[in-house]
Amino acid sequence: MTEPQIKSEAGPAMRAAGALAIVAVLAALLFWLDPVALYPWVKAAHVIAVISWMAGMLYLPRLFVYHAEAERGSDKSETFKVMERRLLRAIINPAMVATWVLGLWLAWRGFGFVGGWLHAKIAAVLLLSGVHGYLSASVRRFAEDRNERPTHHWRIVNEIPTVLMIVIVILVVVKPF
């Protein structure tokens, strides 16, 4: 393996480790601070983070639909690569981290992690996080011109975050169990 190959493989692992460290530090700070007046502010920030995360999760697969139609190496394809990378790094990833940190704090502070609806919601958010991971890996594949999936695949993937969002919202608002 050449040095650039080693470096490119270590990059995502280092970023993932850094993101986990940031999540751990932010979560520790929230759990340590814990003033009562902080709850509505954390809730508001959580809703903002969720909206941002979902906006990105709904838009990125749509970009993949158009990118899959573009000729590899074309100006259009290169533009999509920049758009996808920036969307993932500047909006989707930070929003997901904030959603998790703030959401776990709210679940602990507001509900003590009790409630069937809450467990189902966390499971749905875990699934959404898995989709996030799949989309992140897909950004890398597109950047390396290694996408083998047709536009039809990306049209279907585009619907998965929508379905999960609907399930999550119903669980939070209706609390069916």
C-alpha cells in the first residue's frame, strides 16, 4: 500500500474518532451543567439540529440521482462532488452530532430514558444514522468515480429518510405506547 492510500484510509477513521470525541465532550458538558432553565433551550436547539439534519438527508440522495446521470469526469460531475462533500461536512454531519447529543440529554433529563415510544424513537434514529453512514460512504464513492448504482436506486434511497422522519415524528407527538 502506498502512503497516499494509507493516508486516505486513515482519514475517515480519524474523522470518525474525532466526531465521537466531540460527541462525548459535548454530552459530558450537558450532563454536567444540567440547570433547569437549560431544558427549553436544549429542546429548541435539538429541533433546529433535527431540521438541519433532515434537510441534508433529504437533499443528498437527490443530488446522487443527478450525479449518477452525469458523465464521469465532466464539469457537471465535478460540481456535484463539491456540492455533496460540502453538504455532508458543513451541514449533515454537524447536525447529526448535535441531534444525538441534545436528544440524548433531553431523553435523560426529560424522561429518564423511560417510555416505549422513546425506545422506538431511538431505534428509528439509529436506523436514520445508519442511512447517514451509507450516504457518507456514497459521497466517497462518487468522489472517487466509483458509483455503480443507477438513478433508480438513489430515487428509492431518497424516500428512506422521509419514512423514518414520519415514524419519528409520530412517535414523539402521539407517543402511541
